[in-house]
Amino acid sequence: MPNRIVIYARDIENITGRKGRTARLLLQRIRKTYGKKPGQLVTITEFCQFAGLKEEEITRFLVH
């Protein structure tokens, strides 16, 4: 299990290989989809559901 439940733009960069700006835009799209206000945190679960990825796969990138 990861020691956190929040995903950040840097994590998305590492997972997807996309640049920082693209990762931040993706977080904005996820916030909009889930009805969150700008600046509210996005959970790993929300990211996985939005991106169609398995949480188990993503947590490997977050646990070091």
C-alpha cells in the first residue's frame, strides 16, 4: 500500500511519460470530471478510474 492517497503532477509524469504541463492539465480534467474545485487534491483511485488503469499497477510507481 502506498503511504499516501493523493497523486501529484510529478507522479503522473513518471507514470505516463508526459511533460509537467500535460500532467497538470490532466489533473484539472480529473477535478472537473469529479466536480472538485480548483486546487482540491486528486486521489490515486480517482486518477485510476479516470485513466482506466489498475490501482495495483500505479502503486508500484508510488512506493519506493
